[in-house]
Amino acid sequence: MHVLERDLVYAAQAGDVASLGALIERHRASMMATALSVLRDPEDAKDAVQDATVIALRRIGDVRDPDAIGAWLRTVVRNICWPRLRARHAAPLGWFDEAELPSREPSPEELLEKEATREWLWRALADLSEPLRLVTLLRYFSGVSSYEQIATPCGIPVGTVRSRLNQAKSAARATAPRLCRASPFHCS
């Protein structure tokens, strides 16, 4: 059965993280193509799409035309890419010698660590039940600053938010050893 995008948008706006995930997966290729067309670097494009996913989680309620979700997601990606491109091509500071400026490029070790952490985090989130994953994403990735702001859209009491966050932390601690063993980078 093929679920209409319009229905997925409405469900995502109602707080269904799985529906948002389905929308992102449907449009991931076009989001990546958009990022690559602007940034011309696969790793930067991948990071931009990841950041766009987090913004989509926070801002899905801003979508006015559910039939235009693909265009909206690509616009989010472009809005992330343009400042990065401008920063990359910013004019030198003039009197500073470029050799004196510290490198802004992360080391290969930092890139590997960042990728391993990201991979571990998303695997840990995927292992959580839907209610635990929803409050965790809202708390740590949406910019929500209070439990009340999580409780209201979820339709649950503040105490339940606290309880679910504690359960999510416990679940993450319990799955950490298994995820570390499964990681090609291994945890130390």
C-alpha cells in the first residue's frame, strides 16, 4: 500500500516521527542532489542533508502545502548550503598571512570520530520505541527548551516526558556495548 505524501506530512505535523522519516527517505536523493549541486563536495553535502533533516524535524509544522513537501525540503537544504558555500569562498582577512591562520579543516581522525558518533547515535535512536524516540528527538534535536514544550504536542503529562527521557537514556546505555561491537570504528 502506497501512503500519500500529503498524509505523511499531516502525520508528521501531528508528531509522528516515523512519517517524517518516511518523507525524508523518499526525498533523500533529491535533497542530496541539491546539496551536491551547491557545495560540490559529497561529505559537505551529506552533512547539509543531515542538518536539513534536523531542521525538518523542528519546522515540519511550517509546511503550508503538503503536496510541495519535496520542494520545501530542497529549499531547506539550499538554505543550509548557501552560507556554507559563502564561508568557504570568503575573502581573506587582508593583512593576515594565510599560513598564520589555523586550519578550519577537520583532521581525518576528527572526521572518522564524527561519522562514528553520528552512526552510533542514529542506530541507538532507531532501537528506541516510537514514544521514547519522539521525546528524545524533540528534547535533543529540535531546539525545544522545556519539558512542557515537549509534553504539549505529544499530548502527555510533563512527568511522562521525564520518565520517557530517562527510559531512553537507560536504553541507550544498555545498547551501547552492542552498538560499539557492531561499529567498524569500535568504541574505546
